[in-house]
Amino acid sequence: MNYFCNPLNLPYKYQLFPKGDRASANREAADPSMVLFNGRYYLFVSMTGGFYVSDDLLNWALHKLPENLPAYDYAPDVRVIGDYLYFCASKRGPFCPFFRTKDPLSGEFEEIEGTFTFWDPNMFVDSDSRVYFYWGCSNATPIYGVELDPKTMTQIGEVRELIFGDIEAKGFERLDDDHTARKTQAQIEADALAMAKNFMGVTSLDQLSEERRKMALNYSSANPYVEGAWMDKIGDTYYLQYAIPGTQYNTYGDGVYVSKNPLGPFTLAKSNPFSYKPGGFINGAGHGSSMADKNGDWWHISSMRISISHNFERRLGLWKAGFDSDGDMYCDQRFGDWPMKIDAKAWDKPEWMLLSYGKAVEVSSGVGAENVTGEDVRKWWKSDSPQSWVKVDLGCERDVRAIQVNFADDEIETDLPAGAELSGQAGARVFDDRKFVTRWILEGSIDDEIWFAIEDKSQTETDLPHDFIIREDGVKCRFVKLTVVELPYNQNVCVSGLRVFGFAEGDAPAKTSGVTAKPDGDLDMLVSWKPDSAAHNILWGYAPEKLYHSYMVFDKDAQNIGALIKGEPVYVRVDAFNECGITEGDVFKVK
């Protein structure tokens, strides 16, 4: 198989949180650090209890973390220094240790005693072999940097403050979905009081010390979380990447600053945020890492949000990335949750179109059937039974090349496993290491009477909530039917997307007409167009040939873009697409 589709097809791990005398369960994987080490790709991810290994970026094998590594510490960072792979992760309070190994698969990691504490770490080795370290995760403090002694991991010189949030100049740093949060001082104080009541047991902010009161107000403010640092160097330029504004928003993305010195001063790059995916089936593209593969091609991997069962209910996304001739860093997310060929180039059009959006759905029971083809991972059909079926009518016979089967978790409650102890830096939890399987049968039909198997996983031993099936030679069918056999916790079936891709006969949509972009202050613009029957990709950038940012929308004729940078020029193009093809729009400058 030469294709993948976001969210990545991985066995995302369940965690259990206390809920009365039982536990709630949800899956999480985020904050990925991906590196090439000794000819293999290694992927370390928050709340996974292990790490993934791949030879080709397509097929990943999960290996359990050795006992001496902190599995419950967030944002694991890995970097290659010489013959070693170095590891560390976040811990507030106690000093954070470092670990290293020459062979991660052996399970033998040597510990290097920590001498300071940090959150969201990133280690970087320069071309002169000097080692630098970056960290930070707060809406009240910046991204920090310091040089480290490569033998002892102790600090050399002073810690420097490198990146601060600035919601007055950078629209993409503002909070909430589509950057719509506008908190008044009264709202900030109300939110701070609510937090103080929940976590500090007080009924008034006046009952807090000045330090704790300031902390509560800072964490309740409109400031973004500045977090998830990652450093790369191209030529003589350092690219310090960081995540904003919060992992629970569709606007979670990665920005980048540049400098000629690893400890700055840093300047905001002109093309920002370079990783940003607010639209489409699954949103979010923040707190990630960037890497050149075996062929020298660049990739960016980061966190994608669901955030329904829990704010930290997240998945992983992988995209083509790179640096243009002017040194601008980019990430191709125009069709960022559609099938992608592993050897395609950035900005290549997708080979197959989405055939299932808005199509008729029939289900065995339950509510929300329309969500199966609604292109929103945060909404789903929920059946009345653990064994159920759902059928999508594509309208007429189609040439199907790929199907993504997406399961959701809806208010799962379970008993804690015997002997389980709740722990973790971010609240009491425990990994559920019991064996789970996700079993189903996928069938196709032309007439809704005679059915044939597309994929039979009724006996599988895998647990894949976003399974991805490829049929490169094509399958002719009009109807696609999913019959669920078994799910974790024997839960009632929940499907957020039975997404079908391939070819449809017909014409691509007409070029989008009547396109306008009206600025609203320095940081927002309302992009609108004449209503039509197509779906749309809104593209923008600071130059007509650098439309590196995108927002995919369905059934809309307008969308506010709140990710602008004060004082920077903006060029816009609106492309139209349907199940038959893509029609590019005209580029124009926003006045």
C-alpha cells in the first residue's frame, strides 16, 4: 500500500479516568516527535505507553516503553545525537531526567539525571555539535531556550526568553474555534473564580494569595497557550516552531520564528501559521515535529483534535512539508485528511475525490445517521446495539479506490482493571492495557441486493478506530455497507465517518464566482462567494505564489478567516470541488 489518510491509521490507546466508583474511557495520542534513526523512523507520542517504528512512514509497529521511561509524562521529545537517540518528557515540579539509547528496540535506555524542570521539551543538536534545549507550555510564560552540556545535560549560560504570545498582532494566536474568543476583564475574573473554586476550594479570589490570584487570572485570560517547541536548521537559518492557541480548538496550529542564531533573537516568519487545518473532516495541526525522510523530502506531523469525550481526545496527522526558495516554511494541508500517496509532492492534487459527502445513509437502528457522511469527526451515528450496520448510497455506480472507517467513543464507562493505580502528571489516569479488537465487514453492491466483500475484518486482532482500506485497481459499486461485529468495551456502535474516495463520471464544478474578501480590523477577513453546489477550499498567503494556508468548507458561501498577521499583505483564492474534480479560482489581493 502506497497511501495513507489522516487521521493516521494507528491503534490509539485508551486511558481510564475516575468517574464515581467506575471509570470513563477515551483515546488519546498527541505531541508527536518523529525522527529518522539508523535507517528507521521512530515516533514518540503522548499517552501511548510506547513508541512507533516504521521503515516507510506507512506501516507502523507499536513497541512498549521500557519500565524506566516516564510513560505518563506529556510531550515526549526524541532527538538523534551521534550514535544515540535521546529522550525526555514533561514533568512540573521535580527535575526532569534525560535518557539515551543506541538501540531503542532493545529496551535499554541509560538515564541522565535531570537538573531542572520543564514542560513540552525539544532538544536540538547544531551542525557544530553544540546542543540546545527549548521548552514552554503556558499562556503566561514564553518559549525558553538554553544551551546544554551534551554529556551532562546541564545548562550552559543563561536561560533566554524566545517567543511570547501576541494576540494584538497575530490573529492565529487568538483563542477559540475560528479565533472568535474576545474575553472582557469581567469574563476573565469569572473564569478565574470558577477555576479557583474547582481546584483551590475557595469562594472568592480575595481568599487567594497574590501569587495564586495572579496565576488564576493569567490562566483564565485571553492569552494563547504558547507551547510545543521544535527546532530545525536549513542552511544558516534556524526555524523555531511552536504551537498555539490551545489543543481543544479547530485552530490549533504551529507557527514558526526564524533567526541566524539558535538562541535568537527570533523574528516571526512572514508565512504563518505554517501548519494550520481549521476545516475538513478532522481539524487541528498543532504541537508537532518536522523531519526530512530518507530521500530528503520534508514532513510535518502534529496533533489533531476531537475533544468531545475529553479536551485531550486527539489523533495524529502527517503532511508534506518543506522550505521554498525564499526560505519560507510550508505544510500542504489543502486536502489534508484525504488519501495521499507517500511519494507525491507537496501541492499535488489528490488522485481520488470524496464520493460520500452528503450521500443518503441507512442504518440498522439509532440516531444521527446523517453524520456518517457529514464530514465531521466530532459528530456520529450512534446505534442501539453493539452489533449494527450502516449503508451508504453513493447515488449511482462509482469507481471506489479507498474507504476510511471512522469509529467514535461516546460516554464509555467501565470498571477499572484489577490492580490498576491511577497516576499521571495531568490528572489521575491509567492506560487500559487489556486486549481490544475492532471487528467489522465491509461490503459493496451495485443493486442493493447482491453483495460482495470489500474487506473482512471479522476475525482481526487489531484495534483501529480510523482504519483505511485501499483498492488501487478500483471497486465498482453504488452501495457500501459496514457491518460491525465487535468493538472495545462492547459499546454501542458509533461511526463518525464512512468516507469513500474514488472516481465519479461528470464535470468538475464551475469556477467560483463573486469572490470577495472584506477585512474586519487587522486580523480578520470575511471571504464570501456566490452560492453554488460545490464545496470549497479557501487559500491565502502573503504573496500570490505563496497561498500556503487553507480552510476547507462544505455547504457554505462565506467563512471568516481570523488567522491574519497585522500589517502583512494578503492574497486569496477560492477553489471549488465536487466528486468529479477541482476547479481553481482566481487569485486577488485583499484591499
